[in-house]
Amino acid sequence: IGAGIAGSSVALALCKQGVQVHLYDLANGPAAGASGNWVGAFHPHITRGDSPLSQLTRLGFDHTLQALKDLTAQDLLEKGTDWDTPGHLQTVPPEEADRARETLQLLNFPHTLVRWVQPDELLPTALGGLFFPQGGWVKPARWVEANLQACGELLHTHYNTTVTDIRSLQAQHSAVVVCVAENALELAPIPGARANTVKGQISKLRCAAKPGVVLSGESYAIAPAADDWLVLGATYERPVLHMNPTAEADELNIARFKAAFPELPLGDLLNHRCAVRSVWHDRLPAIGPVPHMPGVYMSTGFGSRVLLWAALGGAIVAGHCMGQPLESKLLGKITPRAAKA
């Protein structure tokens, strides 16, 4: 249930195993939600102490990169046009720079994963930051389209279909996988589980100067090399009162970029888009079997990291469905779960 990045990744992982898959979505086509954003970033994340969150981002990054390479090898995606890995700079406020550098020294990761960059080293900015040489961007809707194409004749799509009760699907299919961001816990309730819905607005501007790398931290910005536009964002708004884009959100996105990179010019505003993301209580995804609901699985709760965890979610769910689950202490932390008291 859900024809975005999460659902299409699960569908492809199952079709690769020879399984007939029926994909349901209430929209009239795929990638109607956040997966319809023009472009998104993916890169590992760093936390002091190397938390499970950070470990999962590295694992997810590897799965994402391999998935994009596989689809490119099948001529379903084009590197440089649909996705690329120019590197990712996560800027850090000056007052946090010393601690961030100390964290890198403690973790001692190879520079092929992450290294510290000084102010003005990569771009004209007073901010230093973490540079991930393999970090990249992808156009989510193109990824979804490629996933669905790669499924071939084993995939059966059911658009314009609203699912409010999964019991009818359970009667028709051997397994049901909930891959929606919103309403996942309404379809597959877990006593004590909590998830919040967050609205984000992105702003598309005509590109006056290419940063050359993906940016996040004090400002989020992506400018694919082959295109004449740049995307800024995303806002983090809750509670979600409406889904209409606002001028105030565009102004916030632009102001953050100008504050971090005052010497990089911006072009005119071209468009804007809003979507929601689902964040579970502990900010980790929810992937795997739903407790007390045999044959029901989830791949959801990705927050702003759907591009990092969708391919991993597909592999995990397919493993369970095929009776060959991927098991580890780390993956055990993301089984759909209740919040700790």
C-alpha cells in the first residue's frame, strides 16, 4: 500500500524474488506524495557515539547507491540526469565546529566516507562542515518510475484505490505491506506506537550559480548539473494545518541560503511544493513485521530520510516474506514497535 519510494522499493525487491505484487495507491499514479519532489539528497549521517541512527544511515546509503547503480545498468535511470554523487556538504554553525571536528576524530572514519572542510574550502562561506564525498541526489519520481518498470509483468498496479481497512486485502493476498507515510498506524495499529506528521515546503528557483555539491545543515540546496534550477528547503512545520504552499515558507528557505552562502546568487522563484513526512517517536524507521498481525509488514517512518532507507526497507521486507529475514541487533531496533514508557 503506497506507490512512492518506499512502496516501489518493496515491490521491486519482491518481484526480484518472482513474487506477484499488487500495488495500491489512492492517487491516480505513482509518486504523488513526497516522492514527487523534484529532487532529494542522500548521504550518511554522523552522530557522536555512532548511534543506531547513524549506523542505519550508512547501511541504507549502501543499499540506495547499489539500487541506483542497478537501475542505471538496466538503462532505466541515467547517472548525471536522474541521480548523481557530486558530494554532500553539511555545514555546521561556528559555535558547533570544534565539537563536530572532535567527533570526527573520535569516530576515525575513512576520508572516503566523511572529512572536515574548512570555511571557503569548497564554496564561499564562513561555515565549515562535514563533507561526504559519495553523497548525492536523486529525482525521486524517476526512481519510483524505474523501480516499477524493473518489476515487469509481476507487478499489478491499482491506482485511485483508497484503503481504509486492510482486512479485505489480507483475504486476497498472502502478505500486506504498509508503505504509506501518513496513516500507517491507522491501517496497522500498534498499541503504544507514536508517529508525527511533519509538513515540508521546498522552493524551486532559477539557478544563477551552481554550488557543485549538495548542501545541508544551515541551508538545504540541490542544483542538478544538467538542469537550470535549484531547490531549497525544506521547512519543518507541525502541526500540519493545511497543505498549501506559502510565501513565508519560500522566504524562509531563501533567507537560510543567503545567510549561509551570501556570495552565491539566486535566481527568480519558479515554483514551490509541499509534502508530508512521517516521524516515529525515536526518529528511526519502522521496517518489518507488525506485532500481532501475521502476514502484515511495514516499511515507513522514514521522516526526511526516505531516500536513505527505502531500498533497505525493500530488502528487509522481502527477506521476511520469503522466509529468509535479515537479522541483526541493529535491524531489531527498527521492527515496528511501541514507544518506550
